[in-house]
Amino acid sequence: MKTVTENLTHQKNSIEKLISPHFKKVNILMVDDHPENLLALKAVLTSPNYHLVSANSGKEALKCMLKQDFAVILLDVQMPGLNGFETAKLIKAREKTRHIPIIFITAISQNIEHVHQGYAVGAIDYIFKPFNPKTLKQKIEQFVKIYQNHKENIIQTDRERKVQLNEVNKKLDRATLNLRRTEALSKVIGETIVDTILTFDDQCSILSVNPAIKSMFGYKAEELIGKHVVMLFLKWMGNEVQDSSFSFFSSIKQSVGKVIESVAIRKDESHFYADILIGETTVDNQLLFVCSIRDVTERKQIEEIKKLQFTTMEQKVEERTLELIRANEKLQIEIEERERIANHLYRSQERFRKIFESSPCLMAIFSQKNLTFIEVNTSWIKFTGYSHAELEKHKINVNNFVDESTGKPINLDRKIRNKKISYKTKNGDIRDGLLSTEMIDIHTEPCTLIVLTDVTDTVHLEKEMSRLDRLNLIGEMAAGIAHEIRNPMTTVQGFLQLSRNNSANLSAEIIDLMLDELHRANAIITEFLNLAKNKVSVKKKQNLNTILEALSPLIQAEAFRSNKQVKLDLNKCPDIYIDQKEIRQLILNIALNGLDAMSSNGKLTIKTYTKNQAVILEIKDQGHGISPDVLQKLGTPFFTTKETGTGLGLAICYSVAKRHHAEINITTGDEGTIFSVRFQLNPILNN
């Protein structure tokens, strides 16, 4: 663009120089070694339109011609030094002066050979002294007119070329602006979209893929380029994918423009459900397909989420700028080349417009300077309910986009990636979505691109399932409490009924038994209350190893009774904020469960260490592991595999861990089970 501007400036300066006032007066050169002859010529030719220049010799005449341009030269033949013929030869030998007409003036020889010699060296006319002033004046006027017409033609030609060049550069500037905008939007969309986008030809050979291919399939782009697209799919439209390229291509042709359910295969041979959308287009007489792949495994597992449509995005843009050639004969070639580039950029813009408009995500571009909308797509209009006319040149209302975690409006001045938000439609409805933004520049104007995926239906379904899970848990807990407390209460009730008529039957053994049953019921209620969320923990900064060393004799004694071993592997750990009583209960519950899970001669290992800003407590047994069905229910109140257990031990452990902002992870297998409790070094201290 800098070169174009320089060429325009050069053309403009040349034209202004030609039409400036200095060039309205025509220069005429008179050469004669006699001053009286020069004076006579000047008297005849004096005019406000002429600028008469005198030279006393051929050498002086040549110097004048180096400084100025002349319309005609009056040249004396007989001069000392360089005569007229020799001077004329030198004038005609110079490129810049060879076209200036020369009129020889002589008073000596009118011989025909002498005249021929004058014409041979480039003379236009021959005037003999004494000359007719009127005739000389008329000849000079004609040569001046020829000169002026020639200059006017040059000026007109340069003006026309300047106008034509200005039009071409304006068109090129518009095309360059559109290209920059297209490139910026295409790049942002390609990087922010979570779907895999790939293109392939009519031989099903993959031509290009976007960065999402790595996270979705595990392949790098270079691993797929040139490969057959069939390698990415296990099932297509419910059927097993065949190796036949022809049959697969026929299936693709039938699927163009439709959302197809399929099973895709990753590089590690794992499978996932995917929605496929294929588009077909022709570029330079070559049939191309654009395939968009979306991972819908979560939706297939829930089996209630609506299908989301998405389309393809592909943009290939070539930019080529040619430096304008200053020579006039090559100007037309430069104009045609720039027109070809402009047409190509226009087609590229149209392709991007179709991709932008057909995206299932809500997409909009607004100016960071005044927050006014620049572009919105069809999905934005569909979900928000606003029309194009209502949004065009209007400011975006940031209060309509609220952060789900804070309840405050989203700050659109920074980059955002998949933030859960709620947004308000025109009719006041509140919908949920995942928001991503990108800062872009469009023709030096800072703008923001918004990509919003509507997940209202998904959120609604998740809330409904969570509510049902809570109701189910309440029912199970109520049944467990009723079952566990009913047993001791039944025993007490039976003995009381027996002794109702005869109190003598109420022996000390019976009373002790009833008291034991009441203590058992009270213990169940006490353990259940330990699960309460509002229980206050008294946390102090102390060392976990100290608590384990104090509990070690108790755990060792329990292990000795069942012919089992306990090994302590306590590494140096920093002090943490914990409630000693609750942590003792957590350690005992997990350790005793580990001893119960092992057969004779089994070894229980209790280990502590520090890793990643956390203190880790590991309790490992050598039992037979936990089955997947049981593992799924661990921590559920009143669920137990023991004959005499209440099912509240692990539930209490999870409750204690939650109050300490700790995490419990379970690793199990045929060689035993590891309970790992992770305490953060800098936890949130308030309960």
C-alpha cells in the first residue's frame, strides 16, 4: 500500500508540474553569432505568449537546452566554432531534444546541395536572409501550436491515467480491509470453537483440520492430512463403516446438509458418540466437503438433551500485492491484476459470511470504543428475540449477561473462555449459556467477538436429575434410620409388655438388656448427627503424625486380636488446621474397615507425606478389593456390607473431610484398597 501511495504522489506531481503557470509561456531559442540578427528576430517574434532565449554560438545554445525545453529553434548556419549543421547534429543526437523542430536561417548559400545538407542533419525548414517577418511569424506560430497540442495531449493522458489509478487503489483498499476482517474473524472462530472442523475432497482425502482435532481425537494435524476420512468413524448413520471408499462416499453424498448421528474413533481406539454435519461446495471447479464433528457423549448418556446443530467453518485466503510499475506501457497489466485480487477477496468474504450466519452458536461483534453492535448472526436473533433493526448501531447491554458464580454482570473488556452465564432475552426470559470472547481489531478499530453456546435445556435437565437424586437419598436415609432404630426399640417394647402385668419378671438382666438396646439406638442417632452440616469443628494447628502415633497402640491391639499387622510409614509433614477428635474418628473408621477387609496375616499400611501443597494420609489394606457396585455406594448413610454395621462410618468420614475441606480418593483392585485423604496446606478456615 505504501508503494501505491508513492506512485500516486509521483503521478500527481508530474501533472501539476505540466499545468503550472510556468509552462503556459512557450520557450523559443534563437542562435546567431551576430547580435543585430538576434535583435531583428526578437523584434519579429516578441509576444506575451513567447519566452525568447538568445544564444551567440552553438556551444551556448547547447547549454541553454540543458536548462530549458523549447518549442522551436531558429539556428544560423554560418557561425564560428560549431556551425549550424554541427550544432543541429548534436541536438538531434540527444534523446530529450531530438524532437524539437529546427529552422535554419542563412544569408550565404542557397545552393540545393547546401539546403539538402541542412535537411539531412534534421532541419524542418530553411529560411533565407533577408526573410519575410510575416512568413517567419506564421511558421513559428504553427510550430508553437504543434508543441502546445502535444503538451496538452500528454497532460490529458496523465489525467486519465491518474483517475483510473485512483479507482483501482480505492477498490484494492476496500478489498484489503475486507480480507483483514475475514482473516481475524476466521482465526478467532477456528480457535474458540470446540468442535472439530475438517475438509476433504471427492476422494475422501482429508485436506485440513482445526486445532480441536487434538483434544477430541488425539491426532496432530499432520497425522491426518492426506488420510482417508473413514479412519475417524466406527459407525455412520447407525451402521458399521465399511472399508469400501465408494460406498462411504455415496453415504456422505446422501448426508450433505443433514445432522448425522455416528460413533467416532480416537487415536487410542476409544469410541465416543458424535453429531456430524457435512456441507458441500465447489471451489475452482473442484468438489469439496466440510465436515463438523461434535462430541455428544454426555448427551447420549443422559438421553434427554436436544440435538444441537452446527455447521462448518473453513476459510482459505490468499493475499497478493503487486508493486505498481511506473512505466505507462505496463499500467493496464497492473490494473487488471488488482481487479482480479479484488474479485477473489470478495468471493472469500461471501464464503465467510455464509459460515458466520449458519453457525448454531450465538455470535456477535461489537465495538470496544462505544459498545455498539457491528455484526450478529441468525442464531443470536433467534435466541434473544431481537431483530437486526433493533440491534444495528445500538449498544450492547452488559447487564443482560450475568456471571452464574457471582451474580454480577460479565466484564466484556477481557478474554473469556466457556464461562457459565445467564442471559436475558427480549421478552425477559433468562437462559443459560457458555460464553467465550476474543479481542480483535477490524481496520485498526478494537472490537470484541462473542461466541455464546445456549445450554438452557441441559442445565434444566441437570437440576431436575439432582432434585430426584436428593429425594431418593432422603428416602434411603429415612428407611435406614427406621430399620436400625426399630430393632432395639422392638426389644425394649417386648420386655416392657412381658413385665406389664407382672413386674417380678423384670429381672436385672432384662433391664440391662433393655438399657443396652437403648444405648445402641442412642449411638445410632449420635452417629447420624455427626453427619450434620452445621456441626462446629474446633480446628487447631497441629501435626497429623502426632495423632497417628497416639492412635497406633489402639490400632495395633485391634490388629493383634485378629492376627494381622500394622505398619506406620510417617514422613515429615507440616502442621495443618484440624479437629483432633474428628480426625481420630476418621482414622479409626478407615483403619478398622481396612482390618476387617483382610484375612489372617494381612498387613495394613498407614503412610503420610507432602505433595503439591497438601498433606496426604494413605491407609492401604491387602484385602480382595471393592466391587464396582459397592464402590458406587460407599459413603451413603446406612449402606454397609457388615452384618452388625450401621453404615454410618464412612458417611461420617466423608462429612469430616468436607468440614476440613479435604478430599477422599479410593483406589481398589485385587491386591487391596487404598484410602487417600488430601488436606490442603492453606484451606478455607471458616466452616
